[in-house]
Amino acid sequence: MRPTLSPSRAADFMQCPLLYRFRVVDRLPEEPSAAAARGTLVHAVLEHLFDVPAADRTIDTAVALLEPQWAALLEQEPELATLIGEDTSQESTALESWLADAAELVRRWFALEDPNRLEPAERELYVEAEIDGLTLRGYIDRLDEAPGNLLRVVDYKTGRSPSELFEAKSLFQMKFYALVLWRTRGVVPRMLQLVYLGNSEIVRYVPEEADLLATERKVMALWRAIERAATTGDWRPHRTKLCDWCSHQALCPEFGGTPPPLPVPAEGRTEDSGVTRG
């Protein structure tokens, strides 16, 4: 199996090598969260809104998409129903409240962008590029294209925009996508745009070829570090505030836990999971 890397898994290793191991090498299951499911739902609504004519892309139309898109998600993953209490006596109230929160995120998007004036070139675009034997891959939420082959990469985030201290981490994902597009299309995207619905903010970045060369070097150095960890079995935990949201504390030495024995052969495992939603 050819080695592959997505920006999500690259971010995992940078955050904590042991987290990467748990997710990629051990493939440990993780309980889905209501927030993650809401993010997936909002992404689906913003994707399918562009299926209707521009004049019909209204707030009411978008909000009306929530329930059918949620039903579609449940058909694919029925276990998501338990996240919002659909198996309790408070089923209706819980679902209504949860959908109302999702609707508020959708409404905020309309204050940031006007879908009547947008005609995306691509939505949920799968991209991949091979660099020195490593396949970089991921899904771009939206790709806009203007005359002259001018590309804008857009990513929706249902959380809040990060502080300046953590902004570089968020931009890494976008530069990763830009690198893949550059290597496959020969064009440096004109704009990278992060749309944060949690606090109604847009972060824009204009990449240059030097940025993408630096990103390529970083990704390849990161992959070499992953290969060393796979060879030596040294997946060191890195304790940060983000540990509070980790599903694997019980197995982490930083919290008194013991990781399970490594699968054999560990070197044979490669990143092969989907891209998480913001």
C-alpha cells in the first residue's frame, strides 16, 4: 500500500505523535461528538445549497436543507442519532435544539458570503499529488475559479477563529491544499480563505510559490519523522491543553495509562482515513 498523508493526520502528528499512532497505526475507535456531527451537517448544507439556482440560494432554503441532509447522514451512520438524544424521551426537543444551533451557523455564513454571487468550480473536491513517493491528499470544501485560472481555496470551520498564536496551524491545512493544487495544476492559488462560522470571521491568506516550497519541505520532513517513529516504535506523547478533548487519555502515559502493543508490522500501516470536519 502506498504511503499517504492528509492535512488532518499531519496535524495529529504535529500535535502529538502518540495521537497519530492511536488513530493511524492502532486504528482505535473514537466516539463521535455532537459538535463534529453538527460540523458535518453544516458542511453538507453549504455544499448542496449550490445545487439550486442562484436566485433561490436564500437563508430559508439553506435552513430547510438541514433536516433532509441530517436524514441522509443518519442513513449512512445511524449511530449518530445517539449524539443528540434521539433515543430518549426528550427526542424531539433535543433534535430541535441541535438543529437550531446548526441553523444559526448557516445564517452566519450568509452574513459573510453571498451565495447568489458565487458559482463554485468545485465542491467537496478530492485532490491528491505524489511527491517523492508520498501521496498527499484531502478534500477541499470549495474551489472558486475566476477568469485567468485564478483559484480561491475555501474551507468552512464551524468553530471560532484561532488566536494569532495558533493561526499558523490553521493555515497549514490550507497551504497543504494549495501545494497539492500547485503540483497537479501548475497554478499557485490566488487566495486561501478560512470561513469561521463560530464567531463570524473570515481569514484570508495570499500564498506565494516560496510558501508552498516551504510547506512541501515541512510535509516531507514530517513524513520522515513519522517513518522514524514507525521504525523505532517511539511514538512520544506531547501534553498540551488539547489533551482535554482526547478520546485516548486512558491509554496515554501522560495520564497514567499504557498504550496497547503495537500492531505487527507497524511499518506497514499508512494514513488512510478521511478528513475531519471543522
